[in-house]
Amino acid sequence: MPRPEVQAPPDVFYNGAEARKYTTSSRIIEIQARISERALELLALPNDGVPKLLLDIGCGSGLSGETLTELGHHWIGYDISKSMLDVALERETEGDLLLADMGQGLGLRPGVIDGAISISAVQWLCNADKSSHDPRLRLKAFFGSLYRCLARGARAVLQFYADNVKQSEMIVTYAMRAGFAGGVVVDWPHSSKAKKSYLVLTCGAPSLHTSLPMGKGEDDEMCSDDDESNDEDGDRTVGIYERNRPKKRQKTKKNGKGKDWLLRKKEQLRRRGHDVPADTKYTGRKRKTYF
Amino acid sequence: MRLLTHNMLASNVRGVTTGYPLKLEATKWCTKEVELNADFIRGVLPKIDWRALVAATRALDLPELLPEEQPPEEEIFAEGAADVEGSAIRRIHHALLEIHIQEGSLVCPESSRCFPIDKGIPNMMLHEDEV
């Protein structure tokens, strides 16, 4: 099944029926909840009991926002799909919702936000859904406005699905150009199903805490996600997790034993006193390959 | 939409230099009680644009809620300030977090561009020629 991003623009793809799945499908809810929790972990907010003002970019039906509310924070959610926001209203999310296009810039005052998360949304910026869209300008507007509205030392954690390496690089490049420091943390890099990429960005002077945490599954941990029947094509088999086995050392081909070598060897053996056939025009002649 | 969010929003229209603050026009709004967390109010207060907040409360016809001038720090940070009925910190909490705008619009001060608010959600989508 092709990814949503190539099927239709987000406000079209996430129409009423699709948006419904985000309330009714427990599988989708569970996956989104887990990704949100991991994003919050990477956000590394200080544990001082003081609620923060956060952004949830591409908040959709409010699933990820709920994890923010559970921790006592206030948040502002952005989404381009009216249907998804209607679902969020039904679920009575605590955060304030905005119907907006992140590629147009976030439209917030400088330095007012304490942190931002985004779950499975940023990759939509890479597609030109309208002829007037230039993905690069949209990425620039998004990351630029995000950098400006974050307070000094604040972090943004953006979980995204990159279709290919080029897309992933494009996203990271525009983030860095906006002034962010940071990088990508990849959980379960060896599993195409469970692999999740989190762009962890910090705003302002680097501190002791700006070294990137290690992605899950990078120390050859078994990926538990492979056992779940949570793939998009409904495949119910257990996924086999293949560790990268070091390849057996290839035997080197005997290319280097030409005619000169042969003549030298024969001379050597003659000196030692062996009975060696005489050198003729047939010695070391290139022969037809038999195998 | 709460006034805390309104205080942060600016107009993104191309060519606009002062898209802040957005003028609030509310046709329908309500209040919903929220537990006071004094630390949050104290932390967020430096980020609040006081003039814009007061203007928003005036637009809702609540002239008595907040004073014209931002209350001095001692009043906000005083021990037990949160327990006093009608204290500054409580009023600020009420203004920022307990008022919900349901229908109305936000108007850009420079371009007069109108952003409608429907079911509490402002529509901040720009048209193609505004980007």
C-alpha cells in the first residue's frame, strides 16, 4: 500500500472516513500513543512540575496532544485537515486547535514556546500538493518560523516518515539552515516496519544535554515490533529479524599468475634440480576456459 | 481558543510587518474552570504581551478583569498570592486559560485580513496570493 503522502494532499487524504479511523482503530491509536511518548522522552522537558506551553504540529485528531495534556502541559495544535480537527473536538482535547498550513509558517511571536512535537507530519512538506507549492520554500518557512517562536534552549522533536534518503536529507538540511542544532535519532533502524525517525532539534546555545540519545535497536537489540501483526498489508506472519552477519572473507581470485610467473617458477625448480619440461611457445599460453 | 493562544498569534500574510496583535472580535464565548497552577502563570507572564491581553479582555466586554498596567512582580510572586480571591494572579489565570472563544474572528491590524473562528478553531490558512 503506497504511503499517504503520494496518494493525495493531506487535507484531502484525511477526509471524514480516514479521520474516523483515528477514533475507532485501536491499532492506530496505540501506535500514535507510543510514538508520542517516545517523542516526549526525546523532548527531555525538565521534570519540575511546572506546565509548559508546547506545540503539536500536525496534531490531527489530538492523539499526541493527549499525551501532552496527561503530563500537565498546555499546548497549541496545528493541522491542515478540518475533518481531523473535528475529530479532535469530539474527543474534547484540552489544547487549542488551529486550522493552518505549517508550510506557510507558524505565525507565532518570537521566543514564546517551550517545546514542540510533531508526529508523522513533517514529510508532507516535501510534496508539492499544488502547482504554487515549492517544497523548499515551505520547508524554509516552517523551520524558520519554528526556530523563531521557540524559547532559548527549547527543543523540537519531529517524528517523520521519509520516503527516501533525499527527502530525509532535505528535511534535515532546512532544519539546520534555520539555525537549529541536533540530528536524527532512528529507532529500530534494521526493521523497515518498525523503523521510526525522530528529528531532534535544539534552539540556542548548546548545553550538556545536546548530545543525541541513541536510537532503539542500535545495539543489536531484538526488535519486538517485528512480532506484531501491525503492518499495513495485514500480513500475519512473524517477522524474522536478520542480524547483519559479517560476510565470509571472499577468496581472492588467482588473477596474478601469468606467463612471467610461470617461467620464473620453472627456472626456480630447474635450479633446485627438478626435472622440468622445456619452455616452448606453448608454455603459459592462454587457454580456453573450461568452467 | 483561549486568550493565551490569542496572545501568541500573529498575522502571517506576505508583506505585513506588524501583524500583531490580532484584533479579537468574538460573537460567542464561554468560560470553563481550570485548576490554577501558580508556577505556570508566573513562568508564562514574561512572555505575555500585556497590552494585547488587556485589549482582548476589553473586546470581550470585561473591562474590570485586568488593570491597564501589568501588576508589579511582587504582587504575582508573593507567597500565598494564589489563595486570595480576586488576586492579580487569579485574574490573569482566568483571562488566559478559562475564557474560550467559540465564534468570531481575528483581524490583522495592518492588512485588515479577517481570520474566522469556528467551533473554537481559528482558520489561519492563507490564500495562495498571501503567502
